[in-house]
Amino acid sequence: MDKPTTEEIAFYMRSRFIAELNGTLEIFQMPRFPMDLLEECNFATKLLVKASRNQSKCKICIALCGLNSGCAEVMSWSVLDYLAELSRRNKVCRGRNENLETELIGLFPPLRTGKEYTPCVVVDEEGRILLWYLTGLLALKQQV
């Protein structure tokens, strides 16, 4: 059996991702990948599906998958507004500034305090993906 190409792996994972979101996995044809690679691809795909199913509606998921699958968390602000504010303030402030940090948190609040352990996707108010949080995605043998 030849080693699959990156394109073949990506095609399989994208197809499986969409099949799992559509609920059509039972008619999905498995590729002839080495078993350890197939298991890793399936695990990663399941994690991506879990992250994308943490419900909130998002234009990005609809555009990527053609599905209304949703994203985990939607910020109440736009990343472009955040970047514009940082750029404006960067002209007058350098280094760490506690007052500025407090003011920015007020203008661009985080989702919540604490740690998130559930796979999820975070998007800004316009649907731009800011973060895919995919805890446990890489097998130990892949981590450096």
C-alpha cells in the first residue's frame, strides 16, 4: 500500500467532516490508509465536528461547509475594530500600560473567565474565525 499524499488525507478528512455534520457517515466510503493514520484522521475529524457543533450560528461555518452547523462562541466585537483600536493607541502608547489594558478589556471583553476544555470555535461578530480550540488533537507521538 502506497503512503497517501497530503491532498488525499485532506480530501478524506474534509469529506468525513461534512458527512458527519450531515449525518451521512453510514454511506461514507473509507479509504485504504494505514490503520494508525486512519484512526488519527478519524479522531481529528470527530474533534473538529465536536468543536463546530457547540451551538451558536456563524456565517463562516455555513460558507465553509454549506451547513448551518454553528460555532461555539461569538464575540460581541469585530477583530477589525480591535486592530484599528490597537493601531490608534500604538501611536501614543508603548510597553505595558495597566489603564490601557483595563480600557481595552472594557471595549473588547473576553467571552468568559476561566479555562475552556471543550473543543470549540471562537468567531468575531462578523463571523471571522479567531480560534479553533482543539484540545488533544495531536497524538503524543506527533507532539514535539
